[in-house]
Amino acid sequence: MIRRSSGTARVPAHLDAGVFTAHAFHSTRRDASLLARQVRAALLAASAERFRSRTEPGRPGLSHVQEVTGPLYSPGDSQLVHPDVHRFVASYIVSTHR
């Protein structure tokens, strides 16, 4: 699961920089860690390849991805603790352009 948690549009029509938090869930800690690392690799590869959307108006593209934290193991708070679910969390600054 990936959600935008903060950020601002430097120039709303052209440049945006958001902080996105990625949560990788799996039934084993090892697989949750692997999934989190795969998310990181995919974001960095998309940035290096200057990924552009084929469906969004204006065809926005990734211009830069910077890791802020993680991936780090996060067992969750008291309401989210499930013995058969493991979670790794990471945050990234994702810059886009049109």
C-alpha cells in the first residue's frame, strides 16, 4: 500500500514533490522485507528511466526519487498487530513533472 503523506506542488501546473509512505505486508517477515525492497527498486528504476504516465492528463513523469526512511520493520500499533501479518515501511520523496 502506498499513500501520499505530505508534500507541495512547487509549480502546480508543472512540478510536484510529495512524500509517499510505502507499507509492504506479507505473511512472513522475510517476504515482507523482500516486497519492500522490490518497491524501492521499482521506484528507483522508474525514476532512472524517466517513467511517464500513459493515462494521466498531461502525461506526468517521475523526475527524481529520494529515500527518506526504510524499509524498516514495523509491527504496527496495538490495533494493527496480527501474528500472521508482517509489515515493512519506507518513505520516499517523489518529484514529478509534466
